[in-house]
Amino acid sequence: MSLYESNQVVLVRALLLGERLDLKGLETTQRVATHPLVIAAGEGQYVALFRYGAAVLFGLNSLQEVSFLKEFEPLVGQPYAKRETEDTHLRVDASADDRAVGGEIVLREATVERLQIIADILAKSVVLGYYEATLASVFDAVEPLAAGLRQKGRSGPRARDLLRYVGETLSTEHKMVGRVEVSEKPDLLWERPELTRLYANLEDEYELQERRLALERKLDLISRTVSTLVDLLQNKRSLRVEWYIVTLIVVEIILTLYQIFLH
């Protein structure tokens, strides 16, 4: 059954609200579908929700979006101050094939399963957008450190800063692989293999795999750079300790010789 009429155009907006969404109270009520969870938000309005903090809104205008976000605010764990968003339009055309073209998504029939596929793609896209922005800031901070190492032959950052960069890269990698599973196809495709072509088309349109690989390369580069700087910092500290020990030995020898000469 199509949720929208032929030739109808619907605004679709994906948002990354926070670290996670608590969906326990919604899984038994208001649901239209599960995996991902889709609930009805009004006449011709639907919202797909993901545990990793993303929501995809179908057919909600600006005022309805504000009302929705206010209502679901208690369900958002660790909300982000700046929300990553992705907007597009959905157009139903009974004579067309499912595809993404000209900045919009065209569906032959707007079934709930097709909406779930669209939601899965857009949710992953906003997550990648958030990670891209996060790693860009880390990369901008780490790049001068590497440049300083190349130009001056020494590292200048504090251990606390380096550990923070390590924590941010590890956290991003953990979320990409463990929670969001950007590279994994949704379970729905096992039940509805005829939707694989739509998923592949949207995945290519939003360049999910290319963006994921670019992030992984950047993660690896940041990790190797920070690891090198940490090793240098540790070696520097070890060398400093060795000099302290040598200095103490020399002082002790001098004191011993002084006492011998006095006697």
C-alpha cells in the first residue's frame, strides 16, 4: 500500500539529534514498522527513528518539526548542540522506476518498506556528515603538530592533548563500526530483496561507501600521527629521567669526593 498518492511531493529531512535515542516506549505503540522503527506523526506524516540518535522525517513542515523535536527531547541521550541535517524531496510517480535523480528521490510506490530504505540511507548520511566534521577539527589540530615535527624535529604537544585526540579517533571508529554499521546493509533487504536496487542506487547517490573509506583513511592517518607523537613524547620523558639519574649520580660522586677530601 502506498502511503502517498501519485505525483505527490514530500519533504524528507534527516537529523542527528544526539548520541542515542531511547525507543523502548515507542516499540509497542504508534509504530507503523520496525527495523528501523517508523511511527505515524500525523496525516501523511511519518518519522523513522534509529537508536544511534538519528531521525528521518517524512512530510513534516518546519512548525511540525519543532513540535516533534520538543516532544521527543526526553528520549535523546547526550543531545548535540549542533545537529547534522540532510534534506531531500520524495516524489511518487507510478510510471517511473525507483531511483534518485535531480536532487530528489523518485518512487513508483511509496510503501513503508521503501521509506525505511530511504530512512536508513539518510540516517547513515547524517552520521557520516557528523563524523566528517568531527574528524576535520581533529585533523586540523593534529596537522600543525606533524608539520612542527617535520620542520623542527621535535614534538610540542602536551600528553593530555594527544590522549584526547586518541580518544576522539577511537570513539569515532567504535561508533562507525559497532553502533551505526555504515557499511552494513539493512536486514529489511533479506526479507525484501527486490528493494536491493533502490538501496544500491541511494547508497551510490549519497556516496556512503566512498565517504566511509575516506573517513577510515583519515582515522588511520590521525591515529598513526598521534601514536608517533606519543612515542616521541614518551622517549623524551624517558631520556629526561635518565639525565636526572645521571645528574643524581654525579652529584653523589661529587659529595663523596668532597667528604673524602675533608677527612
